[in-house]
Amino acid sequence: MDVTIKQKSKTTPKEIVLIIIGVILIACAIHFFLVPSNLTTGGAGGLSIVLSNYLPFEVGPIYTAINIILFGIGFIFIGKSFGLKTIIVTLSLSGLVWALEIIFPNPKPISNDLLLTVIMGTLIQGTGVGIVLNQYTSTGGTDIIAKILQKYFGIDLGVGCAIADSIVTILAGITFGKEIMLYSVLGALINSALVSAVINSLNASKLCYINTDKYREVCDFIITRLDRSASIIPSEGAYSKKTQNMVLTALNSREYMRLKEYVHEIDPKAFIVVAGANEIIGLKWRRFDI
């Protein structure tokens, strides 16, 4: 499934490096795993694999042409809502797949076991897609069709992507047979689940509620030693009826371990509640890009 995320802020060097890594992973998965075994996971890449069976071109140039056509259709029907970075990333991915075909032509299947191939291929592809999506961009493709369905028919974006990917999978079945279609469906499901897992793992953080008499020392440690911020929340103990201040802060896993050690050192009687946070947006965290 392809998803576009609108870009509003300047891309950092770290994001550029991560996008490059993600694009390389996706291109390698397509060229070395999916193409040799005629497997697809939907999207423009999967459609390119299908069409390469009918056209006198390799997947790379077809992939590039499909994305250019889809962007043209998108500009006509839904306007300029993609962002320059998405266009660059999409065409870079298409170009890298094309380059791999030139450097490593006609690769043989990694394994004769289709199940192993589809699992490994989609694990690599899904990881790459997750990394790219996490940088507020996308790999383009059938999400454009999904946006058109959303605009003109009111279909949810996720459902629209699923419809587009399902059509590609059916075409793969018609072209390569039912077995390939079933493995492609499995690959699409693995890919979708893995993309969500990668994004969640990259953004996972700890939300900490700290009840301690030494809340000022804890706040100073968070600000000066961890370079984070915190909120002081007045609270009252239900049992003790004692009024005190609770510290609320958000940290990554490594910072949380340092905070826990410090709190235990200065106040062994402190009470800490820790919850997982899928994403934290704001100063010193992720941007408010949508």
C-alpha cells in the first residue's frame, strides 16, 4: 500500500539519509526478490512487474513511466497535493530499480521456495517503506488512485489503497497464475503490517508520570541532563490525602532508563507510572507535518 504524507518543513540531513536507506531497501526487495519470482505486493511496483510480462521493457522503465503517468493524473484530478519531496523520492526509487536492472541484469530467484521468498522480500520492502513514510514522504504509486477515489466517491484513503492493490494482485493472478496471486496477497498483508510496525517502533517513546517529593530535582535532571521538558501537575493522594506535585514527561527508551536510575537514587519511595507513546509531536520531537 502506498501512502502520501504532505511535506511542510525543511528536510534534515538525518531524514535524507533515512530516505536513501529506505529507497535502497525497497529497490533491492523489488529487483532481487519480487521480480525474479513474479511476486507483487500491489502498488505501482507490482503493476510494473505484471506489465513487464506483456511489454518489451524491464520493470525499471515501466515503473518510472507508471509513476510519471500517475502523477500527471493526480495533478489533473486532485491538484498539487503531493509535494516536491514525494515526487523526487518516487522517481529516485523508480530510477534505482532501473539502475539495478542494468548493473545486475536478469537476476535468478533467491530461492525456489516461494513462501520464503515472499516473506523475506516483503520484510525488506516493508521495512524500507516504513522508514520512508516515517520521514513525511512516500513512494508514490497507487495512493494517487486512492486519493482520486476519496475525492470523487468519498472512499476512505486506506480502503482506496486496498482496492488499488487488490486490482494489481488480481492482475498478477491472471498473468502468473493463482499460486502467485495467493503468495502476492500474503506478501501484501505482511507488507502492510510491517510498515505499521516499523513506523510505530521508530516513534515509540515513554510517557512517564512521577510522584515524588523531590519533583524539582527530577525536573532539573530532565531539563539539564536529558535536554527534555516536563510538566508539573498538582495532585492529591487518594489514601494519604497528601497534596503533592506530579511530574509528567515524555522520553525515549534510553532517556527513561537514565531517569529511572536517577529517581531511584534520590528518592527510593518515588512512584512512577510508565505508558507507551506511539508518537510525540512538538519541540525536540517530531514536526507537525501532516
